[in-house]
Amino acid sequence: MRTLSRSTLLAIVLVIAVILGVGATQKAETGIQTVAKFPATVCPSNLGDGTSTAVLPNSKVLIRSIPTKNNKLVVAGRTNFQVGNKALFVDGNQTTSISVTRGSSGWLATATCVVSESDQWFVGGSGSLTSRAELDIVNSGLSSSVVDLFVFTSKGPLPLISKVIPANSEKSILIDSLAPGEDLVAIHAVTRSGRVSTFFLDQRKKGLRSLGADFVFDSGAPANHLEIPAILNIGKSKNAGVQTLRVLAPGAVDATIKSTIISTDGAFAPIELDNKVIKHGNVTDLTFSPVLSGSAYALVIDSDVPVVASVHTVINGEFSWANSVKPFTNVTMNLGGLTPRVLFQGKSVSVGISWIDINGKVGSALVSGSDFAGWTPKTGVRRVTFVNNSASYGAILFTGAGQISNLPVAPGAVLESAAIPQADARVISRR
């Protein structure tokens, strides 16, 4: 074996030393550490004539009311927290909190406690005589916020309305003040500044008689392909109600939509929703009545131009809004003992589920199938985790005792990362 000379060995050692030195210098110069955490979320206050309960991740989570005289966080002390007439600020947590609102007349409405995106589309609600709908805007930040509201009706878009929301405050806006007398409403809410969470409760009343209530969720940006994964089939009910697809093409061109209903019966195009022309700028309602053997289904909408849409289901004096959703990844939620019916839609559904029920028992299941699949626990669920192994869409139906509500399978907040500079004494020099 050939032996390296002393000079060659010395050269190799010098090269290695230079490389290590450069690496150390670069690390010292950057001095940056990346940290990640979940941002705080907000749960709505009592809206309409309902009483809201925030179902928190655990009893030790930190909270505060909005508004409040100071910004001090306190320990919640319980998981089912009665919110009252002030919105609730919930410290960042991996587990998604939800809001459960029960009306004095028996209706149920559920919402995810969120920190909202700056651009939201709410497709639903009404400004008619029966409307008690309201848009609840919560500014949990320490500076004022500006929110622009672009309201669309069946007659077209209305003039821009801008609202200033003071720091650490909540403002409720009645929909009939934004679109007086309008039956068909869609709202595009754009937050120009500040940290805002927006909730839309649609409640209807005729005199003293309740016509139900539910939250309208953010349907996401207009798109050519929309998925609404969980819609209750009311065709076989004794007092069959009405189902309506609400569509808006907000651009400058009319849309032609094609719809596909997907259920355990298979997939088909309902004649009421196939090859329909939607006039741009005008909110349009299309009534349909699918004939299915299953008790629930999904709706897939394809359009030649971007649209937003949702489905309104009315049954037995109660109603729900089912909005289009995005594919989810891993979501953990505390459902507060409710019994969910979770439905998934996708080409190849594969979702792992683990849960703790109201009796403290732990369970797990793998939900799989082609196009459409679902899961219903035998008893109420406290905490549940969904792990999406496929590009599936999911939503939860709450039914029973004359109540109906729809809740997307989606996190209230996603993990955020930030770079934190690190002090390094080696950069200090004397002259």
C-alpha cells in the first residue's frame, strides 16, 4: 500500500479545518433558530337567541374574554365553557376547539373556533323578513382592523361596505341591514388589517315560530371544482323539506355548472343541477330532490369558470348549510360528547380515526372505500383524531331530536413557524 507523504497529510488536515471553520462561521453569522406553534383561536359569543358553549381541548387551556379590560390569560378550569355575551380567546393548541350553540326553540348550530383567513366567502343566509342572520366579526388583536364586505344578491353585487373593528372587540352586523329584503345572499369578506375571526350565523323566524339556524362557513376562494362531502338525504323523511344549491359566479363571465351526486348508490348527475347556466354576479338558488336509498350523500360541482357554492337543507322546522371544503390532513377535535356522523368523499378514501368516548373508552378504526365512505360511533365522542391517508374531503353531520348541523373536518388553526435571531457573543469586537 502506498504511504501518503507528510506534506500531503498536512494539506488534507488544512482543507478539513477550513471546511469546518466555514461551517462554524456561517452558523455564527446566521444565528437563526426556527420555532413553530399553533396560533390562538376565537370562539363566538352567544348569537341570535342561542346559548354558546366552547368545547376546549382541555381544562388547563388558557383563555380570555373579548372585549376585556386587560389581556391576561387565565386557566379555563373546564372543557365545556359557557361563553356568554363575549367572544372567547383560546390560547394556541393542536386540538381544535368547537362552538356548540343551542337555540331556545331547540335548534343546533356548530362552528369551529378559528383565526380566520384574510379572504373569506360566505355563501348562504338571507336578508328577508324572516331573517335573524348576523355576521359576527371579532378582532382579537391589539390594533384596529378594517374589513371590507362585498355583498351579492340575486340582483347582483351591492356597493362596498367597510367596517372598522376596534382592537380587542366584537361587532355583530345584521344581514338584513346589509341586504334588506333580499332572500339570496353571499358575502365576500376581506380583512385589510388586523387579526380577525368572522362567524356567520343564519337564523330564521316567522313571528314567534322558529325556522331553525346554522352557521354558514367560509367556502374558500372561487374554484372550477368544488366538493361538498356531507349532505343529509331528506327524500324519505315523513315531512320532507327542501334542498337548494346556492351558486355564485363572482367574475365577469357567466358560468355553466355540472353536478354529480355521490353516495352508496353510486354516482349520477341530477337533472336539476346538470348543465345549468349561472349568471355572473347574481346569487342563484337551484332546488333539487335526489332519489337515493342512503341517508346522506356528497355533491361535486364542476364549472367552466370559478364559482362558490353551498347546499341549504330544510327539514321539520330546522335547517343546515353544507359548504364546500378543502382536503384535510391531520385534524384533532374535541366534540364535547356529541355523536357525530362523519362522511368522506374522494377517489380512494382512506382515513384513520382514533377517539375517546364519553365513557373514557378508547377506540380506533380505518375508514376506506371508493368515492364515498362514512363513520358513526356507537356513543358520544369527546376527542377524535382524523388522519387522512388520501386526498379526501370530510365533514360532520349532527342529527337527532329534530336538530341538524354541519361541521367541516378542518383545523381551527394550522402550525405557524417563525425565525428567531440568536445572540452570539463572538460577533462582538473591541476597537
